[in-house]
Amino acid sequence: MCRGRLLHIRLFQASSHLWDCHHFPMLYTNRPNYDDTDSDDEEEEDEREERWNYVSSAAHSFTYIMTDIFRRLGSFRIVKMLNVPTQSFPAAGSQQRVAPAGQSGRNKVALKPGHSLMDWIRFAKSGRDHTGLRGRLIEVTEEELKKHGRRDDCWTCIRALSQKKVISSNLNGLTPPLPPPPLMASPTSPSSMMLRPTGFAPPSEKDSRPRFDWFQTDSTVNIVVYTKRKIPRSGCATIDLQGGVLRLEALLGNMSYMLHLRLTEEVEGSVEVQTAGSVGKIQLSIPKQAKGKWASVGQPLEFHNSFLRQKDRALHYRDCVLVSKTEVNHNTSVFRLQLGCGSVMHVPVGKHVYLKTQVQDAEVVKPYTPVEQSLIPVVPVDPVDPVDPVVPVDPVDPASQDQTHGSDLFLMIKVYPDGLFTPQLDTLHIGDHLMVSGPEGPFSLRPLRDVTHLYLLAAGTGFTPMARLIQLSLQDLGSIKSTKLLLFNRQEKDITWRSQMDELAATDQRFQVEYVLSEPGDGWPGQKGRVEQSMLRDFLSRPEGSRVYVCVCGPSAFTELTEELVRQQGFSQEEVHTFQG
């Protein structure tokens, strides 16, 4: 190499050294002393040590880049690396080196020679199903996690529900270290393209806005919504997939979170939905028409990734088909509506949907509250011993179990001969179609969290929202010790699901039901008349130390009068909910 080119290289090295001193003074002023093993402040020394490693790496990267630029410009040709660091990298005391157990307190498992972080990234982004779960969501307890700590069967917990439940799995007997402080890039500094070490960022306010992510396999595309709140067992999501356009709406209290995408490539028309209630995850799995890798999940459409108040969101309808109609009494039937293969609807407890149809060339819309197929839950029978039923899951927290929901709606509809809408519904045949909206309504489960006594006052078909509330209180809400229903009807034949309610009251002492008839027949042993103050005074009680909640539903006149009478009993506005409709 000629002397002129060698002089150019030395000048470049000197200038880069000065640049390092100017922009990274901590390289020379705060460089950790690796020989000082008697330091009492080990954490502070570790932090300085990490800062030295990050900044040193950035400085050498800059030198390498500038050298490559000069080489490409033809200023000189490098025969061998001249700017050799004065010490090996990583430094001898760096945490990036594997230290013997018991020396540093923080140990790491080295990658095999020839492998780096990029191998992990390629491995994770390969699209293969490394979990072996085929897209299913499972919940793992701490006891289950401890069973998988072997070299050939290792599970690692990355996130946990709360700080109290953070778990770390053992890898070859070594506990993974805590993550390093976050790295921030300053947009105004000359080194804005480099990561600069900082201290821990001050705690920020909790971000309650949901977010989503996606991943794929060769045959499926999967979208995961993190709601950042628990999801009730009934679910909260409505999904529509039609013509390659995906629309997902999750009802979270009085808020609505929406995803709206035109998917990148063609998919099958079906969608599978799984919900992990206790961690607030909703996962969609959509089969691809052709195997392969997608560059992106899709093109955002209107209101994609939006988080609005539910009342500000426009109604969205989808087509349903009538698959069965079951008679409940002389004028009431349960209509079973099936959504298309690309639609799934989870209606939260207390919410209603709107039915829309054409009556005499006019569009008529009416709200109805879905019910379950039966008031009494079906207990599975043990195939080994059919005499003894399978013990059900603990009813206090069934939302902690993974849920895979169906796509059928059950609507209890009373047909009024002189009505405008219900006679039209009564003429529908199996296979006919209806338009159904997504869930609506202001009811929230939040006030029921600590309630001990739940009172339900219903008249006629106002029983429909109470049906799911009864199931919720007995199966999901462990704090509720007593649920009482006072049901008003004209005649005995008008009582819906009476046999099921009587059976439930006989088998579960937490549930009580009383019937009141305004036009009773001879020999009726129950209460008679209409709602009045003395009747509610005997029914509504407030035991010492209890927390009560009252729900009212029925015709408008009944609802208004009953709400007024309940308030006169001393119940506050926060203790009463009235279903309108």
C-alpha cells in the first residue's frame, strides 16, 4: 500500500476517534473498571457496563460504515482490518459472555457457534407452527409450567396476567435474567439512527386501548386481539368475513373496538374464533385458499383499529337463516337463527339485537334479547359411568377456560295477533332469511362484581334478559348468594319456561322464583294482582352487610311504575337497572 493511502487511513482513524470522543464521552469518562470486584453497588456497575457495550458497539459500527463508504469511492482499498479494538468484544466482564454459575449472579446460555439473534428471528417468523397447538389458545398454570423445564421440553412464560403471577421457566437449570433497560433513539441528535442507552423510563399511565397482532402458517392466517381486560364467558366479539373483507367488533363495556380489513389474498369463507377470557384475548383463524406466505395481513378500511363509544358506532346487519322454531307456550316460541359460515356473534349478557325485515314494502326493525337454548345447563354424562355426570368446571371463574362459541342465536318471541312485526315473523318457514344486527344496549356487568343479592322484576316477555342473568349469577358470579325473580303475567298459561324455573329453584337454593297473575284462574295458589308497594316491600330486602342490585324489564308502563316503586324502597340509582325496549 502506498504511503499516501496509508496516511489517509490514519487521518480517517484519528477523525473517527475524535468523533467518538465528542459524541460518546462516556466511552472514556465512564468506562467501567472490570478489575474492581469489590464494588458494593453491583447494579450500578452492571448498568455502566451495559452502556459501555452498547455505545462501543455503535461507535465501531459507525467506523466500519464510513470505512466501507471510502472504499466504495475508491479512496483506498483495505487489505486487512487496521482498526482492531484494543480489547476483545464483548468485554471480559460483560454480561454478553457466559459466566460460571455463582460469579455474576446473571447467567446466559450461549448460542452454538455460527448462530446469532437473526437465527431466532428467522425461526420465529418462519410461519411454522412451533407450538404444536395449531393456533389454539391455552392457559397455563404455574404448576403446569413447572412440569416443562427439561432440555427437550422447555416452556417459557413471556407474559403473565399480573405482576403477582409473573413466572420464569428454568432453562438447563438457569433462570433467565431480567430484561435490560429500554433503549431510546433521540430524533434530534446527530446519532439519531443509533440506539442510545438511557435509564428506565418513568412509569406511564396504563394504556387501556386494545391492540391487535397477526401471524400465519402455511395454511391459515391468524389475528389476535388483546383487549387488556377480562372477557365474560358469553364473549364480546362479532365477526363478519365476506368477499375477502374482515370486520371484527368487540364490545368492551360501553366502548367498541373494531378491525376492518381487506385481506391480502383469497381465503376460505369460514372463520374460527377462540376466546381466552381471563387474559382478554380473542383469536381468529382463517384458512387460506392457497398455501404460502403473506407479506401483510391486509389493507385497512374505514374505522379500522378504531376505539369508540358503542353508541357512536352505526348498526351493522348480516344475513341469518331460520333453522328451527320451538313452541314455549300458546303464543311464544324460541326462534333459532343461524349465521353464515363467515359470521360469528357473541352476544354479551344483557345486550339485545335488532331484527330487520320488509313488511308491506316498508322496512321494520325491532329489538329482541337472545336467550340460551335452555335455562338449565346441560351437564355432560361420563361415557365410562353414565350414572354419574361429569363434574362441571368451577362456576366461579369459567371465563378462565378457553371458549369456542357457536354461531346460532336463540330469540324468545311472543306473537301478538294485532302486531305489526311478530305476525310477519310467525309466517316464516324453516330456511327463510332475516337480517340481524350486532349486539346493542347499555347494560354492563361491572355493577354486579361485588353484589351479594340480585333481584329481578319482570313482566311478560321482559323475562328474556332475566334468563341469562339467572344463569350468569348462578354459574359465573361467585359473590352472589341469592337471586330472586318476581315474574308478572296475565294468566298461568302465559308463564314461559315455568317447569325449568321450578326445577332450577328446587336444585339450587340460591335461586327463588315467585309468580304473580293479574287474571288468575280458580285454585291459583300464588300471588295475585299487579305490581304495588306492599308487594315489593316483602320481596325486596337488604340484609345487613349485603350489596344489592335490582333489574327491571317489561312493558313501558310496568317498567316506569316499578322503577319508581323500587326507588321509594330506598334503592339508589346505582343499584337499579331498567331494560328499555
